[in-house]
Amino acid sequence: MKFILMIVLASGGAISCQNSPPAINSPFEKVKTISEEYTILPITSVKPEGWLREQIQKNLDGFTGRLDTLVPALILEDQIYGQNRLSKKIKNKNVGALGDAGDWQIQFLWWNSETQSNWRDGYIRSALLTNDEHHLRKLSQYIRYILSTQDKDGYLGIYDDDIRYKFDNENGELWAKSSLLRGLLAWYEYTGDKNVLNAIERAIQNVMDNYPATASHPFYSKQPNVGGTSHGLTITDVLESLYRITGNKKYQDYCLFLYKDFSEQALNEDVQYLKLINDTLPLKGHGVHTYEHVRSVAAAYMASGHPQLKKALDSFLKKIYKETTASGAAVGDEWIRGIGADATQRGYEYCSLQELMHSYLSLMVKFGDQSMADKAEKIFFNAAQGARHPEKSCIAYLKSDNSYEMTGGLNGETRDKNQTRYSYSPVHQEVAVCCVPNAGRIAPYFVQHMWLKTDHSIVAALLGPSMVTTSIGNDTISIKEETYYPFGNIIRFEVTAHSQFALKIRKPDWVSAFLLTEGYREENGFIIIEKNWSGTQTVELKFNPEVVVREDINHEKYFTYGALVLAHPIEALEQRGKSFPLAGFYNYKYLPKEKVEYLYAHEKVLADPVQLKFKTLLINARTKQKDTVYLVPMKETILRQITFK
């Protein structure tokens, strides 16, 4: 997630409108505020069940719940929001990352704010979703501490008063707040503690006072490559949440101001307005910046209602499609580079998986577009599961769809002696401790968006084992979703209610036929059951998946079964590397026992839907003969081949 390389992107040149006369009918003019289609429920209203709960608990027992023990120097020993705030006197910081010397290392100063706060965001949400009392007690102490660091004027951040808000170059001011306040918002949803909400509002008001709308330039930098500064645009996440909680439009309007200023600065970033509306300009920037900023562009559009911003957002999504692999991931290793997705030659960062999934879910909430939920599910069920180690508590920082070797470089590439991203670790400190924290965030963000609401409906937006408790009018409603989806395709909804409302179930884009034990209608990609519910009633939904042969953007074939992307697993030799202060935690590399690439053979696939194992014939590229090959879900793989020429 860090800005590892400081290079000038050939993105058509930096675009600055700062000294230009105001445009006629500027896209940043307010036309009409747009209301969100759906209501996001508090994190306490939706609970994971089944395999989802097991995975979140496994994270808590592993890297998510114990990252402070794995890398205490980054989390416990650097009180970057408190007594170790940054000042003019601090010129460098050792965070353990390997890389060439250069100006880019100025980022090391703020890195620990991201590591700590993104980690705690996922940690808080995981503990809440599992109601883990041990971790909740530990987190309660942290909340008390972090609130104690807030200054009288509301400042909550990582800088002393000699430099805060006084930047003309790289800084982590807004980014440190964004990552911190997202976690505090989750804690407020859990506790309802007004002191927490007041602290968040005071912190944001302090930002608004020091970066007044229309009279300041929070994203100004004298050089165009700024990692923390650019990450700071995600503070729109916090502003949108405050707008939902309070209804105060100043928070929504500030999102528009921030995106306008971001677009007008000389930055090497993909999402500046004039770049987005240029259909000939591909995405080239740091992947995680680009994919997280989808939410900021959408937030600006919701504030303004200007059709030109909607056009920019639509253009943005088309550009992302060109960078998307078979697994649903969008490439960025660490840069997108404008050369398109490729299953073998391009990788994707775990940070980007979380941020793009979250962005798609944000669009689902805003516009009610079920296709955004399809995209989010594809990432989470496939790319994200396939970048986790199937047995050990560690992840791949970078992963490719076709993963023939995980020894540091992409599929065995060795030119960069410091490259370790293509390997498994519970920390990845040699690169940056950013992807492991985001691996702890991705499941909680998925779970919170599984169920949404309108005034008259409960929406099963994402499918999977879960439980929702909410209300419509004066009626408390609970719905338990019993399923092994996407690894099984029978879903039972146990509904307890005493009122009339619509249960809207998203129909996944791969579904052509289904069976339902209740009357329904279909509308805009949803299966809708509208009735008077009385007591506890059960509705059973059954999908009938088949193995489907699909093509990626390079016309290579790949196989899907329902919501799952299938992979040919490659038997691997394990190399155990660095150990950690916690017993049983290591870095790992993997070599193939035998590297064989297969080609598509136009043969049928035999399916075992119970074991989720699939058999077909593929052409051995070396022998030119057809071999019997087995396929499994990406979740079960380390080394693998997914696409076949």
C-alpha cells in the first residue's frame, strides 16, 4: 500500500487548474444532492456465521489479533499519535523496509500511523463481529488511550504543532486521521458512546478549520509523487459516515471540496477529474491509491449531483475493467502502468483487494447497482481467499492469478534483490506492514455490507452465512442466513418478524435458474419476497451452478463454478524463512515440484459438487499431449494456474 518507488508516471502530464480562470458550468458546482439508495446498518447489526465467522476468528487468533506481538517496534514502541508525534526535529525513521535509498523514504515518517490504524480498524471490527471478550477488553484500553491524545482544539493526529497543516510536500496528515477515525467510528457503532462520536467530530472540525473549504489547498505539493498526501483523500470515508450519522451536510459538502482540490493539484494520480474524463488515458498510478479513490469520486458526485462527475465515475469504472483479472482483482504491482491485466505477468496487492472491494460496495449502497456487489463478491471469494495461505496465518503481499512460484519476485523473477512481495508472511515488514492489516479488514467490511436496508425492505446484498437484526417501523426483524455459499448453493433464510416488508435477495450474475419455496418477483437483479411476515418462517433458495468456460481480457480461458473461480493447484516445495517473537509464525516461500503450463483443450469438465473437485483434460505445453487435470477453488491453492491459452 506504500509508495515504494518514486517515479514520474507518464500519465499525460500533471494537470493543474489552480491558475486557470473558473470553468463555465464547473463539474464541481452543486446541482442537486443525491441520496443513497440503501442504508448501511451498524456493524453490530450484522454477524458472520459459519465459515465466515471461523475465518475472522482465525484471523483474531493469528495475524489480526496478534500483530502487536509480531512487530512490537512498529505498533507498541512508536506512539506516533501521542508522545512520539512527528516534528521538525525528526528527519528519518527505521521501519524495517528494504529498498534503495532516495527521497521516497520520507514516507517512513508516517508509515506507522497507517500500520497501526488500519490494523486496529480491522482488529476492532473483527472483535466486534465475533464478540471476543478478551480482544474487546484490550481494545477498550486502546480507545481510552487514543482519545487521551486529542488536543483541546480537537486535533487528533501524528504531528506536533510546529508542522501540522503546514506542508508543501509529502505528509500523512489526512491519511493518519482517515485510517484512525474509521476504526473509532466502528467502536462508536458498537458502544454508542457519545464521547467517541464527539472526539471524531472535533477532529474533523479541526481539519475543516485548518483547511477551510475554497480557501486552502490540502493536496498541494511541490513534487507530484506523494504517497501519504494522496492516501489522505480517503478521509471522505469518515466524512460520509458522519453525514450518515448526523445528517449534517457540511460533511458531505467537504467531500466535494476535497476532490476538487485534489483534481487541481500537480499530482501523478489517476483519479483527477480531467484524467478520468479522458477516455484515451489508461490508469497508470499506484494501484491502491487509484482503487480506494473510487469512493472519493463517488462521494463528490453525491454531494454535487453534477452529471459530469457521474460521467467521470462511469469512465473510471470502465478503465478499472481493463485492469481486472479473471479472479476479480485489479492489477497494481505496485503500479498499474496502463498496460492492462495479465494472469501471469501482472500481480495485485492485498491492499488493493480490500480497497477495490470496499469501493464496489460503496457504489452498491449509493446506486443500488447489484453488479457492484457481484464484483465485490468475486474479489472476496476468489482473489482475496486465494492470496491467503490456506493453512497458516499469513498472506501474500502481491499475488498473480497464475502463480507458478512464490519466492519473492513475480513467478521467480530475481532482478530486484530486495523483492519479497511474492511470498507469504504474517507481517511483510521487509516491504511494508500494510497488506497484513488490510487482510484483517477485508472480511469485516464484507460482512457489514452483507445486509442493507430501505424504509420498506431488508436487502441480502452479499450472500453467505450471516445473521441480521434490525427494524422496520416498530417491528424488530431478525434473519438468519444458513448456507455454505459460495462453496455450497443452498441458502435458507429463517425470518422472524411481525410486519409487512420486502425481503430482497440479490440474484448473482452467474445464476440462470433457481428454485425458491415462496412466491416472488424479479426486479433489477433481485429476487423479491414481499408479504406479511408472522412469527418465524423459513425460505429456501437453491441455485444450480454449472462449470462455465469464460475468457479474461486477453482471451485466455478460465473455469467458474457458481461464484467460484477454479484453479489447477501446483504441488509445491515449502521453504520456511524468518521466525517471529510468537511461536509458530514464519515467512514462507514456495517452489513448484514440477512446473508445467497447460493449454485449453476444449474438453468437458466433470464436477463433484460435494467435494468441490473438478476433472478435465488440458494440453501439456511441453509434451503437447492431453493430461488429466484437477481443478479446485482458488481458496485451496498456493501455487496454481487459472487461465489457459
